[in-house]
Amino acid sequence: MLNFKNITTNEKKPYLNNLNLHIKIGEITILNYKSDIEKNKLIDLICQLETPKSGELFIDGKNILNSKKRLKVIQKKIGVCYGDFKLIESKNVLNNIIFPLEIYTPSSKDELIKIGENTLKTFGLYNKKEFPLSKLTLEEKQRLNIARTMILDPDLIILDNPDRYIENNKIDNLMNYFIELNKIGKTILIFTNNKKIESKISGNKYLLEKGAISNV
Amino acid sequence: MFKKIRQMNTEITELIQKNTTYYTLSFTTLIFAFLFFNISLISIYNLYQNNKILNNSYNLSVYINNNVSQNSIETIEKSILELEGVEGISYIDKKIALQKLTEKLGITNHGMTNPLLNSFNITTHGEENLNNAKVVIDEIDGVKEVIVNEKNTITLNKKIAQNRKLMIWLFFITLIPIMIMKFNIMHSTVVSQSHDIEAKLYLGLEKKEILRPYYFINNIKFISAGIIGSLIFLNLYEFLRRSLSDFFYLAPFFKVGIIVGIIMTVISLIFPLISFNIIKVKR
């Protein structure tokens, strides 16, 4: 599903250096990391916002580095839960969640709203659908972030510290939710250094350090 | 196509709703920037026009010998008019000159022998032409003396130099900073939204699509502020021109209107084209 082959990024002293990582379809993978920059570089590469100096990056069997443009077909299959939310401040809760649908689906506005409202219900945010983001707590923003990740029903789910700002007693439920998603065939990659999550999830575990990946 | 228009319309509405205060403030600042831009621009234009008038005001007096016939005087006049840089010539008959002088001094000229000579008052374009004309005219048969009004020349040179300095000063001290200010105001509209722009980029929207509503708002804001600022300026200018035209040279309203109109049209046409290149965002 996701295959980094000898990826080296463009800097003088590359943040990612000859990095290899292979995540098969339906796998759940935990990736510990030492540096935020290296982690963000990986996410940027997946989002096609960064072009490496060398190497190959396959997503769903397609080398996305061969394409100069961002491939909508590929991006549609990836849901990324960003560590800093990447929520749009000028939009309210409902408009934030339906934003990816507006980009990737031809559905009518009414249909989008219906899908958005249902997803908000799942994440306990329905009653705040008209709220501006400034009225949300950090935990609610994180839930919205995760909800938006799921809105397109992606095959590959990238989660950057999904437990951040989530109350301790809710983390287990959240992890169970991801495990259930994995059971129905979703490929999941979680960036975290939280031992609790590592112990909860039985999947491949890697460490991103000094620009390369090693087994934990 | 309709989806994109609808999407852009939604984006514009959301942006304006979210940033009403910011847009109002930057719009007002832009109007003032355009007002001061026009003040600066037209001041430069007026100084330039004023210098043109001053440049054509260098003068010298040519005195003709008493024994020169009327035909010869006409020939002299023609040959002076052919000289390079001569802007105007006026003949002063010695009788009229004496009459004016006695009127000025308050005496009667009855029975008085006229000691004055027939003369020409010549205006030239620039001091160089004035000096060249003096040398040439001095050599013409029938010319007794050529006198340059030195005091007038010095005053003109001083005024022209002062105006030039003022034009440069206005250009560098006001016109350029105002232009920079305008572009900074426009740029800040996009930069202030860099968080949302980056978020949209990560969510899969293309940079061009993301920036389109910002450019649309920016361009509308820029053009409207330009029109309003210019209209305020033109009203102000006409008021000032009526009040101050006795003291200073101020270019006619229609001329200023045309200049402001042309400059505003050019800026309004160029800005949308170059704004895509000037306003950079991350990535």
C-alpha cells in the first residue's frame, strides 16, 4: 500500500536519508520518531507536497514521484490526521469536515452536508456543527481532525499523534475504533511515541531516527 | 465549472465573514494610500508643468540701431525667430516704450527727445539657448546691443532646480513608499491567511485554486479603493485649484482627471496580472 524505496530528501544534509519503509495493504503500523521534522517530511512526501532528491514512493502500487502534479486519485485514498490539525479557521465545524468531500467528490451540497452531519454524529460533534473553530476545545478540534480524516473513507489512514489532547479515558475507545477499521481492511500508519498506544496495538513497530527507519 | 464557481463563491463569503474587520481596515488604508499616491503623483506633474513654463521664460532684450529701416527690423525679427530655442518675440517701439516709461515715472514727455531705442523682447527655452541666441543676435547687422536679464535668469535657474529637487523628493519619499505600502497591504491579506492556505494545500487543493478567492477579493478591493481614492482626490484637487490657482500654477482639472484615469486604469489592469507573481505563499 505504501512503499518508500531509498528515499533521500533534498536538503544539503538530508532529513531523510536512504529511507525504506514498506507497509502492506491491511497492516497497522506504529512509527516512533525522534524528530518532528523527519516525521513531517514523511507526511509531506505522502501528501505530494515534497519531492525527494532520489528514491521511489509507491502508493497503492503507483510511483507517485513520476507525476509532476498531485494525483487526486491517489490523494483521495489517503486520509491524514495532522498533528497540528490543519483545520481551516475561516470555516465552521461542518464546512471543515465536508471540505475534502468538496474537493474529491462530485456530490451535491445537500449530500455533502448529510455525510458531514453523520460523521460529526459519530465523533460527538453534531451539536457543534455551526460553531466556529475558535469555540472548540483542543480535544474537540482533535476529534474534528480525526473525523475529517475518515470522511472520504480512505484506504490508507495516516495518524499523526491521534491521541494528542484526547482525554486518557477516551484513548482506548479511539484505538479500538482504529483497530476495527484495520479489521475491515484499512491500512493504518500511526506516528506516536505514546507507550500506551504501542501496548494497545499489535502491529509492526518501527523507529524513524537519523533519517532512516529501523525495527523497534 | 458551476461547482468551481459555487465553491469560490462560498470561499469568498467565508473569508469576508471571518475577516470583516481586517478587510474593512485594509480597504480604508488602501483608499488613503491611493489618495496620497494621487496627491504625490499630481504634485509631481504640476511641478513638471511648472518647470516647463519656467524653462520657456528666459529672456533677453535686443536693441536696434536708430538708423535701421522698418523692413530691416522685420528681417531681423524673422532671423531671430529662426534661431533654435526661441519661444517668443515681441517688438517694442521706442515711442511706446518712452510713453510707458514717462507714465511710470510720472513725468511728461512733451518736447523731449526720445533717448530710447526700438527693441525686441525675446523668450527662449532654457539658459543654453538663451546664451547661444545672444551670441548669434549680437552679430546681426543693425543690432546695437543684446542684454540678458541676469537677475531673471538666476531666479529661474534657482526655481527650476528647486522644483526638480522637490520632484525627486516626492518620488522617493512619498510615491515609492506608498506603492510599497499598497503592495504590502495586499500581500498581508494573503500572508495573514497562510495557516488556512497551508491547511487547504495539505487537504489536496491546488495552490492556484486556493489563492483564487484571495486574489479575487484582493483585486476587487484594490480596484475599488483606487477608484474611491482617486475620486476623493479629484474633488479635493478641484477645490484646491479654485482656491489656490492665483498663487500657484495648478494643472487644469480635465488634464489631471485624464492622468489619474490613465494611471488608475494601468495599475488596475497590471495589478491582477502581477499579483500572482508578487504575492508568494509558502510552498
